[in-house]
Amino acid sequence: MGEWSDYFEDFPEENPANWVNGKFDPQLREQLNREAAQQAVANLEVRQLIMNAKRDRKAKALFDTAVCPQCGEHKLNSYRISETFYLCECQECGIYGAGATHDDAVAKTADSIGEGLDWRDGSLY
């Protein structure tokens, strides 16, 4: 017996990928797959735009670099995102914290020691 793809070429109605809502329709399935692929590309482009905008905003909001309470490196960046949103992120170990004031953000960062937080996995901002 050959590969499954050979079988499905001979008997396309047996291929579950050719069925849409309980009906055999390989053309509709192909169209839906193309549309899904186009949507995935568009979603990726939007996520990239958002990530670039966040990076640019953070670059403008950086106002201080201090010693990280977790790793001890002088790489704890502090950002003033808005009047009531401050963010601290260590560029070395990844620990982070946010608060309504800079002191709150630093305190929450220190409280996060040992929790395995890493802003590079999905920052608060």
C-alpha cells in the first residue's frame, strides 16, 4: 500500500480535508484554506506593527536605568508610559513590574523576585 496522499488522490471524497460542514466540496475547502492563509499573514503583519509601535513608544518613554533587584545588573529600565502608568523591565533577567507611580513599579518589580517573570515573553506594555 502506498502513501495516504496517493490514496486520497485516487479517492478525494475519502479525504476529510475535502469536506466542509458535512458536504464534499474540495473547491470550497481550497478557497477557505487560501483565505485562512491570507488572514494569518495579515494577522502577523498587524502583530508586527503593534510590536514596533510599542517598542518605539517605550524608547521615547525611557527615563531611568537602575540596578535590578533580582540579578544585580545595572539594566533595570524605567519607563513613564503615561501620567499614571510606569513600567520597569530588566534587560538582563527579564523581571518586570508596573504601577501608577515609579515607586509602585519598582516595588512590584522587587516583589516579583523569584516568580520567573520575563517581560520578553509578553510585556505588560
